[in-house]
Amino acid sequence: QPVYVGDVATAIMAMVEDPDSYKGQTVELAGPADYSRAEIAEFVNDVTKQKKDPVVLPKEAMSAIAWLVECLNCPYLTVDEVELMDEDIRLVEGKEGVLTFADFPQIERLTPIDEIAFQYLHRYRSGGHFVYAAGYH
């Protein structure tokens, strides 16, 4: 459930400004919609105008790759990440004692991924943001 960092920052600021109201509370924040990894990959391909098909590997193969690259100075994948990828992590509304965005009146509306993602992803298009602007070719 991708969440916009600005929405999370607003929730954090509310907690900082009124710490007594949130002291000892558990907070779980998630975006307004949930997506599979395949849907996220398709969305990114659409925004960036790239045609990179995701490669689907079995968990055992991903774990083996992660085990090998985990030894690098800056690993791009770890065995723990593979375990997390295999887990379906979703926000469960209405858990007792757990605060969500609904408990922060400062946030009137959550920002959906399609409203904000272009600002971050357009730079990965071939030619960047200049491709669709007249006079930059």
C-alpha cells in the first residue's frame, strides 16, 4: 500500500506537536490503495514509457541470488528482503489500539500514487522531462 511521504510527514508532525496524545500508541500508516508488485511494475513502466517486463523468479532462486549479493558493500537485495517480498503486508483497519491515518484530523485526504508518482518517475523516461516539451529536441 504505497503511501505518500508528505502524508506520513503530516502524521509525524501531529505527533511531535501533541506528544501526550500519541504517547505509547502504535501507528500503522498505509496509502489509500493496495497494489501487487506486478501492478506497481506496470504502473512504473507506463509512467516512464519503458518496456521492461518484470522477471518472475521462484522464492528459492531469489533467496540464492540474495545470499550471493548480500556480501557486496552495497547489496541491492538481501535474504530478509526476499522473505518480506513473500509476505502479504496490508493494513488491517480497526485493530484495537492501533492508530491509522483516520486518527489524524490534520489529514483530510490521502494522496493517491497516480497523483504524485509522475513528479518522481518522469526523469527516468528516455530524454527525461524534455521529451514532451516543444523546442527541446
